[in-house]
Amino acid sequence: MNSEQRTSAAPISTDDRYERGLALLREVSGGKHEAVLGGLSDIAPDLARYTAEFAYGDLYARPGLSYRQRQLTIVAALAAMGNAAPQLRFHIDAALNVGCTRAEIMETLIHVCVFAGFPATLNGLTAAREVFEAAPEETSAPAAPAATKDQAGDRFQRGRAALEHIDGHAGQQVIDSLKDIAPDLARYVIEFSFGDIYSRPGLDLKTRELVTVAICTALGTAGPQLRVHLHGLLNVGGSEAEAVEVITQMTAYAGFPAALNGITAAREVFAQRSAGAQG
């Protein structure tokens, strides 16, 4: 069964976590799983086993996200953290294996610059270039779309509309909080983050918010922004279950503390929305 046919992480038929994880790792990596496990056999064989059992047999095998969604969120998180170049290259390659296009991968990396800065995106693009060059048979795949003439119009108005649609009241609170101390920063948030980046056509808004939740969780320093974008994910059609799944996935890439803090933020957002709906 190829990666185009397997679009969601349905559990593999075995009760053995290691075998289940190894089979899934082999499938997602296109048979390049030795790049992950082989280098550990002589120094940390238990870590190799945990990687297969937990990262893939437990986490990746969960049914809450498609393989494509998982890979784009992992790529975004690794690029944003900026400290795992080999793993980033591995997961960019895996993203191609499960059906992500080069355009989607490039767009995900461009999106990272809003939350982790331009160096993180530039390093991520360098990793992507290396992976793409090693797969010459796919050089005809489309690149990330450039801004059109229409998109280059009124950035502020376009950004304001996107902010209201995606983040709603939570996003406006951020803008309002900056007016008395850094009004230019408020304008940049609207014009660049939403007018330029969020308005690009390369990813749908739900995918952008899944990616953003992954980034903010993995960084571990963006609790308020994570809450805003959890609202955003729910506003553009994401579910609470998908939000929890993205945060849970980050356990393998950013650690349990980051995931636990992310779940605390999600609990607060869900309770706030529930209270608002009841009111």
C-alpha cells in the first residue's frame, strides 16, 4: 500500500508495540528507517527501541491526524526549534513519502518565520533544498507560490480581515494590547503575519493553524500565542480532538513538559469556549 493510499494513521494489526512502530516507521520513511535506528544500535539500543515503540508505535499510530498532517506539523516544529537539522531533513523526506507536495513543505517552512523568525525558516529551507536535490525525479513538483499582484495590494486591510476570520476576538485582544506601547508592532502583526503570510494560497487555513499550534507548543515560550491559535484552529474548522492530537504528537519532538503545558493551554481555551457557548 503506497503513501497516497494511506492517508490516515490507522493502527497496524499487531499487539507488539515495537513491531507496530517499526512497520510504521519503515512505511513513513520509505524504507530509510535505518537512518533513525541504525546509528543507535551500538551506543543506545534501548533508545532505538523507544523510538520505534513510543514515537511511532504509540504516537504516530494514533488515528487523530492524517500522515500528511502529522508530517507537516513535525516539520514545522523541528524547523522552529532549530536544533535538530538531521531530524528535520529526515521528516521533510518523510513528508514527501506520505504525499505532501514540495509546495506544501516550502509553505510550511515559510510560515515558521512568523513564530520562530527568519533564521529558523532560512535554515529549514536549506534542509529542504538538500532533501529535494536528493530526489531529482520530483524536480517537476511546483514550488511554493509567490505573491500575486492582487495579493500585493492593501496588506493592512487584507491582514485585518484574515485576523478577524482566523483568530477573532482573541487576535484582536493582542492587537489592542500593543496600541499604547508598540503600535507599529501591531501593524506589522496585521500586515506581515496575516496580510502577507497567512494570506498565501499554499496551505489551507486549517493546516496553517495545525502547524501553528505545533510550533507554539514546541517552542515552549509562547503560551499566550498558543491560546490565541488554539482559538484560531477551532474557528477555521479544526476540532478539539485535532488540537489535542497535535500537542500530543509534540511529546516526541519537544518533550513532555512542552506537551503538558500545551494541554494546559488547550484545557483553558476549551473551557472558555464552552462557557461562552453556554452563556
